[in-house]
Amino acid sequence: MTKKLLLLTAAALFFFGCGKSAEEKKEAEQLAAAGIKKVVVKEVTQVSQYTYLHVDEDGKDYWMAATKREAKEGQTLYYRNAMEMKNFKSPELNKTFETILFVQELSDQSPLAAQKQPQADMGTRPVKPEIEKQNVRIDRIAGGTTIEELFSNPKKYDGKEILIKGQVLKVNNGIMDRNWVHIQDGTASGGKYDLTVTTDEVFTEGAVITVKGKIALDKDFGYGYSYAVLLENAKSVKGS
């Protein structure tokens, strides 16, 4: 290979290398402006309700978790609105993460890929579960409150302890150092029929439970987790 050809080859490699770097730099700037992170998956661990991902973000590696989804090593993902938790222990993995990000808006599609489409995959709506009304019928417990009574006049119960019986429709454990339980009793008011309960106890979906806790109004934890009515620090009541 002649000296001239070597110089031309080197120049071409330099030119195309710079072009690629400039394109990546432009993408990084656009993603940063939109508050979006780009990561590459290094390891995937699945449990019953969550997907744990060991990822690399431009040379920085860390763990993140999302509601259970399909993922594979080498996959590029995009996210925003993450909540960091330190010393988080996963009971199913029997592992404590020194730090982990719980990600709510996760996509395998770049929001920059199709400018004509809105960033639907990245989502702007809350990620907290939207539970449909189920055909349940729970007898009111003596001395207790129904979901209908609670939502028809929530201010009446603000800061007060109530007793309520319902069926567990969904459970999310280990979020913000507590478990989140959705219950229904078959009653409703103003289109509200599902009560979110926080607890340190473990409940199973489908179980009928009686719990006692304190009502809090207009609780906003950020990242889409806001509640007009929330039953906090609930404890199960046996024999009900």
C-alpha cells in the first residue's frame, strides 16, 4: 500500500469517525434537553413483579428496576423520571442494592427516531396502576367505613384512623420502603371505587382483608405517585 493511499485511508477513517461522534453528541444533547437518559443493558434479572436491569450509561454502570417487562442484554433503553433508593433490599432476590433507580417511563424506542410522533412511549401520565372496577361484594364490617363513605366525604376522615374491609386487587411491594395495596369493597362514590393502602405487611392479590390505618388527603410523592385519598401505615385486623 502506497504512502498516499495510507494517508487517504487514515483521512477517511478520521472523517467518518468524527461524523459518528458528532451525531452521537447531537443525540446526547437532544436527549439531555428532554431530560431523557440512554442506557445499554448489561444484565437482566426477573422477579414476580419487577425487572431488575444492570445498565451502562456512557461508561457509568448502575442498577435500575421497572415494572416487569421484556428486556435482554445489549438492548438500548431510554428513560426519565427515576427515583433513587439507597440500601434497598429485594426479598425475592435476597439481595440489598447499595443504590438503585426505580424507573417509571422506560422505552426501547428513541424519542428522537420519529419527530412526527409524540413521545408516547416515554409517557407523561402517572405510572401508578389504574385499576378497573371489579365485581366484588364485601359486607361492611361493624364499626368500619366503606369506600363509598370515604370518597363521598373525604375531609371528614382526614387524619383519622378508620377500619375497612376489602378485596386486594393489586400489590406492589418494596416501593419507597413500603408495600402498596389496592382494595375494593364493591361500593363507589363519584367514580372512585379503589382505595390505595400503604403497609409494611405482605398481602396477596385476591385476598379479603380487614385493615386499620390513618387517612391522608392529597399526598404527592412525586414521579406520578399522587393520591387524593390514601390509607397509610395500615395494619391487618384479625378475626374480622
